[in-house]
Amino acid sequence: RALALRNQTLLPWEVQQDRRSLSAWIDSQAKLTSATALDSLPSSKQVAFAERLARIKHRAVPDECFRDKGLMSKWIDGNK
């Protein structure tokens, strides 16, 4: 149920009735979240570099940059 909420999907009733199909559903949902959730986050090196740039330029890194790799990259490029 927690995976269904996290992935914003429905847990089918038929899947809930059979242990094997439930296990397969859990495995497939767990793989989806781990790959997509972590792929969009900036790397630790990106975050460290951005924080160092921000310290040097006396600016703050916007909060949304910590949630999106692409935004972090654009912020770094604009503040080098």
C-alpha cells in the first residue's frame, strides 16, 4: 500500500488476493521508484560544488535546485 501511494498507482484487488502476484507487483513497483527517484536528484559532487560557488559569490542555492539535477546544472553554469 505504501508503494502504491508513493508511486501514485492503484493496487489491484486481484493482485492482493495472490501472494505470488503481490510479490511480483511489489518488485516491479520498487524498481520503478528507485530508478526514477534517484535519477532526477543532483549528485553529491554537484551539490558540494554549487554550495562552494554560493559561498564564494555570497548567494544562496535555490531550494528547487536540490530536487532537480537539470536545474542544479543550470544554476552552476550561470554562477561560475
